[in-house]
Amino acid sequence: MISHATVSELAEAAGAVNRLLAAGRVAPREIVSLPLSAVGEAHRMLERGELRGRRVVVRP
């Protein structure tokens, strides 16, 4: 359970996730691209659970 993990366990898990990402073995189902002016909406989408499995890119 992540809430009971030690700092070193979290660091180890983060390293494993980063290696998977770098190898292209983990990818979002969808990428949502929003303008910088929509940062508030992106946050609301996150709170509503609408971004599960998605990556949000905020562009200038």
C-alpha cells in the first residue's frame, strides 16, 4: 500500500515507473492537449476523475 511505503520504497517504485516510461512500455490511452488558459479546467477534469489513463499537455 503506497500510504505505508517508506521514502526508499517510494523512490524505488518511482525509478521502476520511470524506466518503464523511458522504454515506452507504459503509455496513456489518450493525450488531452489544452491551452494554458485552460489550466483551471484541466484541474477540474482531474478532480472529476475524467483524466484516468490520460496525459494532459498544457501548451502556451
